[in-house]
Amino acid sequence: MPDSTLDVITRKVHAGERLSHDEGVALFRHPDLLAVGQLANLVRERLHGDRTYFNRNLRVEVTNVCAGSCLFCSFSRREDADPGAFTLTLDEAWRQLEVRMSDPPSEVHVVNGLHPRLPFSYYEELLRGFKRIKPDLHLKCFTAVEIHFFARQFGMTYEQVLTRLRDAGLGSLPGGGAEIFHPDVRSRISGDKATADEYLEVHRVAHRLGLFTNATMLYGHIETFEHRVDHLLRLRALQDESSSAPASLQAFIPLAFHPAGDGMKHLPAPTGVDDLRTLAVSRLLLDNVSHIKAYWVSMTPKIAQVGLRFGADDLDGTIVHETIYGAAGSTSPSALREEQLVRLIREAGRTPVERDTLYNVVRQHPPEALPEAAFPVRDRKADKHLVPG
Amino acid sequence: VSALVDRALAESGLLPIAEARRRGELARVEDLAAVLETADILAVGALADRVRAEEVGDLVGVLVGVEHEPGPDVVSVSVADVSTSGLAMLRRVAVARITGPRAARVRVDGAEVGPLMAEVALGFGASEISWATVEGSLDSKHLESIPVRLGGRAVRVFHPGSEEHATDA
């Protein structure tokens, strides 16, 4: 990319002007990762200063039995009887929250396979049961792909599905299932689930109903930079539409492809450089989405921490207990303690802010109170010699 | 790009140390090095990357299962004591480049920092990644795509006994 192109982009970023498709592609191709990172950091600090968000959340997957056949997925099983298949009873699902009630999460995040035989009442009762255990819990449940599946499976409109789930306690939608919107890619990696238009329509309807949502992008497999930019700009257009709705996209989460054990295992995994560049370009293109998450499960805690200097302002949460990336071979831990998240953020020179799902501040941690005692220390004399807790 | 980097260096107070490094005044660099511990990490990384480009060029060395004597031009960066912090790792690599000998082979241990961080370190002043064993090292598909991701840098892989694989940008 000629320097003049970066000069133009730099001027537009400083002026708060919107970047084009070609400029997005140019940023993905630009050889100087740190220059791209600096621009993204400028926007990140303009929006959020040093504040970096996380929450205390519990991840529950109630079934991995799935009618879909996404090439990249190592989590799903076709039939209940397949090795490794599971479907929790409602009591088993609720138990996952009950055992955490001594240190309760503020959010339960539910993502599942598209089970062909569970009744809709199972999902409604799942939400009601979580609410009975902890009435102020925020339920961020069911991707747009699941909502589309429910609508088709149970003969309802998106609005009907979302309204019934909201009545049962649903608070917002997670962003999974977006993968890559462009049909050249989507038809090859996940051709039998919701299309891009259907995914976006679910979010559009959710926003009209006052349900906030997140969005994702699975990157680093067969897609091109042009496909990534196309994906980001479709989300930006959706967010423009939702600006007059009672709710909108809250956060964008780039998800790194993990190839182990799935139908695309011949592909190399995306690298740390790709992770950071994707965070940065996302921050620069999605000028109307408030938050960019460095999802530590997907990109490891270390890269996620570095990502806090490349445009990201959110590390997601404590997660306990994610299995989808684990099935795909992720070497990230399945949970981080709150103090570990706080440390990651502080070591990045940022101010940790515990939030709820809707980005209301629960607690702003003082920048000087590093909870060092919470970590095993190998050599305290050297001040920073810590080992993972 | 240079203008952007220059602006970042100026805003972070790094221009004096950058100038000292360019003039080869390593004692002066050492005197000014304290600023590297607190300056913006992206600016420190940009300076380290500039020093690497000017003094070493674009060749990335990947040593797999190779025992290399630590010669005077090799700076092996140990990050074991900051292993919980990706940013601390990168700052240490960048400081090693900026304060190290001219045209040093700044090396990170891939097994120690992990493959994702190892590649990122190449953008913060490192010029070599070493792997004690082949197991767990970067695979060939990954290696071949490094030049693309790093903006046209060439990768040369060293296996025991010979230079076995090279990919040019």
C-alpha cells in the first residue's frame, strides 16, 4: 500500500470519518502492523480512554447435538447416540449455575447445537429456571442461528420466537453463528444454517424488540481480506439501521478459527499477527459499534492482552466453562479468575472495569490496587516475577 | 509510514534514543533506556522494528532443533519471568533490540513464548525464533505465510545439520 493511502486513512481516522471497503482491505494488507494498531488504539482511546471491560459470566452449553454440519465445528454431534454427544436435562443445566452461587456470575451465556428434537418449551423453561435461581441474572442466550432454527422448527416468526424467549427471561443475544457472511465462503463452510441475511434479520428484529445483541466473525480459514471487510461493513450497515431502534449491537467479537479435529484441519490456524490486525481493522471500520472484544478463549490471554493496545476495549469475562473452543483444540484455559482478568488489564496499562452484560458499570477497579497477593509469586524481589495461577 | 512512526516516537519521548541508536551511540542509548520501560508499547515496538529493519533487514530466521552457540551477535530474550503478560514479553523483546548490539540476532524461544506471541515478537524487534524440538514448532504452512503477514519479510528455516527450507518474500 502506498504511504499516501495510509496518510489518507490516518487523516480520516483523526477526523472521525468513515472508512471505505477499499481502505479496510488496505489496512488488512498494510505491512506495518504497528501503524495499523496505533490508528486503532487512537479510536479505542477516543471512545473509552483506558477503561477496559470484563464481566463475571458463566458459559452453559446444554446440547452439542446439531442438525447443522459446519465444516469448522469440532463441538457438534449429529445424533444423541454419537460418541461425545450430550444433552443436559434442565436440572443438570440449572445445576451449573447453582454450584456457582457462592460467587455468582452476573450473566449466563448459552450457546447450543441445533437439536432437532428438543421442544421449544425446553428452552423457555431453561431460562425460567435460571431466573428462579438468581432473579437478577442476565440471560444472554441463543445465537441468531439458533433463533432462525427455532423459527423454522416450531413454525414461528423471529418476532414470535424472540418475544416468547424474552417473556421467559431472555435478556440479549450473543453474536455467534455469523462466521463469514459472504456467500462464496458461507456456502462452503456452513451452507445448511441461517444465511447472512437471515442472521442479520434476526438481529434487526431483536433490536426492534429492545434486545441488545453482539456480533462475531470467524476468521483465518478460507476467507480473503475482502470477505472480512464485506462482513464488517454488513454489520456496520445493520448498526446504522438500528440506530433508531430501542437496541442495537453492543460489541463485535472477532473469533479466530481453530483447525484441530474438524473438517478444515488441513488449514493453518490464524496467527497472533492476524489476531491483532483483525482486532485493529475491526475497530477502525466499525465506527458505530461501541465495543470490540479481544476474546481470550479464542486468541489466548496473552494475545488478548496485547489486543487491548490494538483497538479492543473488552476481554469478555471469566467464562467458566467454555467447551466449543476447547473441542476445536484451543490451548486457552476454560476459565480465568476475576483477579487474573484484572491483572491482564492492569499490565496493559488499562483500568479494569467490571460491567454487566449491558455495559453498566458494576465496579471500576482502582488502577493502583494490583491484587498481586492473589498470584503465586516466584521471586518477589524482582517485583514482576509471577507464574500463572 | 515513517511519518506516522516519527509522530509516535515524538509523542512518546523516544526521538532522543532513536537518534542515539541511529548514530551508533550505544552508551547514550543505555543512558536513555529508562524511557523504554514506560513509553507506549506500540511506539517502543515501532522503534525496535525500525532498528531491526535498518540493521538486520527483513530476513526472519527460524531455528528448529538446532543448537546454536550464543555468539556475541545473539541476544536471546528470556521472558519466563513475565510469562503471564504478553505486553511485558513484547516490551522486553523491543528493549533488547533497541539497547542490544548493532545488527544483533534478537531471538525468542518459541516454546517459551508460544507460537502466537513468537510471531508477534517478530514485529517488535525480534529477528529469530528458536524451537528446541521440531514438535510444537511452527508448521511449514505457517512458515510460508509469515512473509505475507509480516509485510514481505523472508523466512529462512534452519534444521539440524543444514539449512533445509527457505521461503523468500
